[in-house]
Amino acid sequence: MAVGGCFCGKVRIEYTGQPLTSALCHCHDCRKLTGSPYTYNFVVKSEDLEISGSPKEVAKTSDSGNYIKNYFCSDCGTPLFGRKIKSHGEPDEITIVRAGIFDDIGILNERKPEAEIYTDRRLVWISPIEGAAQVSGMYSQPL
């Protein structure tokens, strides 16, 4: 089980499954969300997540053109996860969890990114991860 949460501890997340995949994202939105050059994310089944606390949601159309909601701690501002919203308004079955929120660094060391997406927006001084798929847009791995 992976356990983590925000900087101030008011939102906690537990994940009982295994990530479907892991990826670095170099898109403009991810840079803005984190204030860093990219995000490191675990793609997980939403049903395997337990969230305690009250994260704030911010909705927008993402770089991919999908309608998404990103969730943050309303007290400390830590970016926690994001979900694509289906056309009928329900959240997708998949959640994109910001991997850095997990408390155990071992989880991060075990899960090297399997892909890098939006590589056409990667900063020139950041090297590709050896062995990770390099995708210029959104990753479309069958889940």
C-alpha cells in the first residue's frame, strides 16, 4: 500500500493497487501546476484510491484538449492528483497521482518512469530517461 499526502498533512491518500504506468509530463499545464519543469505521475485506477480530507478542485481544458479537474490541498497548495472528466460529467476511472506526494521514497525508486510525454515541450537541458517511451503528445497506452 502506498500512503502519502500534502505538505501540511490535512489531505491523505492511500493507494492499494499497482500503478498502471508511470510517466514524466513536460506539458505547459504540469509546469504551471507544480512550479517545476515537469511532473512525475502514477496512473492508477480511481477505485483503488482512498482520499481523506477535502482537496480543492480546479477545472480546465488541458493541453491534450480533455476537460480535467486537478486537486490540491486548500490549505498548503500541494498538487495531489488529476482526473479527466467524461463528456457526461462523470470522472474517468483513471486518476493521475503526483508521485511526489507518497511518503516512502522506496516507492519512487522502484517505479522508474515508463514514459515521458509532451517531449516536444521538454526543456533542452533535461535529458530523456533511458528506456522510457518518448512521446511528443499524450501517452495512449492501452489500460
